[in-house]
Amino acid sequence: MSAVMPTYGRTNLAFERGEGAYLTATDGRTYLDFAAGIAVDSLGHAHPHLVAALAGQAGKLWHVSNLYEIPEQTRFAERIAAATFADALFFCNSGGEAMEGAIKAARRYHAENGAPERFRAITIEGAFHGRTLATLAAAKNPKHTRGFGPADRDLGIDGFDQVAFGNVNELRVAITPETAAIIAEPVQGESGIRAMPEGYMQALRQTADEFGLLLVLDEVQTGFGRTGKLFAHEHAGITPDIMATAKGIAGGFPCGAVLAVEKVAATMTPGSHGSTFGGNPLAMAVANATLDVLLEDDFIDDVAVAGETLKRGLTDIAEKYPAIIDEVRGLGLMVGLHIKADIPNGVFVGELTELGLLTVPAGDNVIRLLPPLIVREKEIAEALAIIGQACAARS
């Protein structure tokens, strides 16, 4: 048995270096990376600005804990607050931790405002919110929950009621006096790049306001420019009360955050939550460097254009090979190819890898294309050529 616990079905492939949108394997072969560490390496590999920020901070200070002020943490929080709906941020290390923090903040808000009985959250079928026990209980995916507790009792963690994807009426019926929040992903990544139906996000915001609930958005994968907006909820013209983020926040360095409006943030008083490593000087140096690039003039607009170029090219391929690809989904540079049922997506991912293109499988027999946000026409044309070649080989 390997000394590494066998929790991953890994490809027999290892990398030793990367540059931009490309990775070089230990055998010397180069791959075009349209996986980006599952939407994490937002600015590609070895981005000079991020490397300089990390190296500079590494020579000064790594960790002091949140017992003390961390100036780069404050700077990042102020910049995000200025650019978003949020009034305050809590820093952690991952998307799962961010969602845990968001769930706690929603419960705490109601408890501190005289309604401790309001602790339940309504979640959406097909969601993925992380690998902790609470986030698994929230998503209720049997594939992920098996073996970790009684599924009929939410793994022993009470507090989540799930409703059908896109069904506002069912969601409204599910609201009870114990309901504290609605939790949703603007685009469901793990279940196959499923964007919420037109008008659904607005209906969630309206329903939350009507019933005195908090709207909690999981933008762990969709955030920080991935969909052609700084955050995906901007496409719907609404704002949440609480939002969980991670993945692309620091261009590949472990970091996550909970964003909240003032009325929620004010209830998270000293001792209510914490993280040993969250928002450490290394993470915040790289997060601020990543934000420098994301907030440059036209950068996110260019991401939107790149996403349109990619989807247009993929649509052309799908029209040419309808027996292989029957739908192109997604927003910005978060794109999914729905593969015909008789072709397992994992097999097709392997064929693309053999041709030099890295992609990510998802639910519903979908292949995710999650390239670094720096890709432009050259890299997109190369990816399209490889996908076309793989389709031609099957025709």
C-alpha cells in the first residue's frame, strides 16, 4: 500500500514545473493546462507578479497567528469590500472551511437577533459545498456521503433541507420557522457546470428578503473572475448576505474567505470562529498580488471575451460531432462539454490528456474546461484543435 492514503483516483502523471498555461511533466512532455488545479491557478503557473510577492514575503515572515494584526490581511479585506457587496471578511484556508464559516455565520446571525431556533438552511439538488461533514450533509450527494454516517439523518448533522434545482415553488414550500438561510451556487461545478436558470438567482434574493432569511452563495469555484465577472452573482444583478470563496483567490496558494454584510459580520464576535493558519502573511501577500492583476483595467472583461471565444469554438465542434458532444455549457472560462452517454467522460478526459490537453471530469458525464484566466486566442485555438482531433479520432 502507498504511504499516501488512497483517497484520489490519480492519473499516472506528475509535473515538475509550469509557465503560464502550460505544465511540464517529469518525463519532459508539455501539456496545455485547461484544468488549472480545478479552477485554482487563476493566473497560470509561475506568474512573475505572484512569484515576486511570495518570495518577498517568504524572506520576511511566514506565520504569526491571528492573535496579532496582519496588515496584508486588512489591506486585502478593504480592497474586496470596496469592490463587492461585503463589509467584512473572515479568512481561512479552503473552500470547505469557507462554507463552514458561512453556515456558522448564518446561524449566529439569527441566534444573536433573538431567533436561535432558526438554524436550518435550504440547499439545492446537485450542489457541492465541500468535504467536511457539515458541507457533505448540506449537499446530500450519496456518492460523497456513503460510509460517513446515517444518510437519512444527514450524517448525524441536522439542519439542511434540499429542494430541486431551479424550482422556486418547492423552495418556498420548504421554508419553516426554523429556516435561517438559502444556500446556492450560481453555477454548479461538480454536478456538470449547471448555471442557475434565468431569473432564479433573483427569485432566491426576493424569497430570502420576503421571509427574513439570509442568502448564502457558494462562489468557491465561480469567484475571482472565473465567469467573466469578479463574482458570478453579478451576472444576475443581485448580492448575497454571505458568500464563501476560495480556489482562485490567491492564484494557487491555499486561501479562502467568508464575505458578509455588516449586520452578519457584526455578530461574529471574538471567540465565535477562528483559524490558526487563515489569512497568514504568505497567503495574503499572494492574494493581494492576484487581486492586483484581476483588478487591472479590462482584465476581467478580457476573460469574458476569452470565454465567448472558447464557447463559440466548442459549439462549432459540437455541431460537427453531434454523436460525441451534445451540449456546451457555462459562463466565462468555466465551461462544460456534455458528452454522449455511451462515452464515459473519464475516458474522453484520458484521450485529451494523451493529446496534451488537461481537463477535469464532472457529474452528468460532463468535461470541465477551467483554464487559467490568462488564456487568450493562441491557447484557446490550441485547445480547440486538440478537442477536434479527439472527436475526429472517434468518428
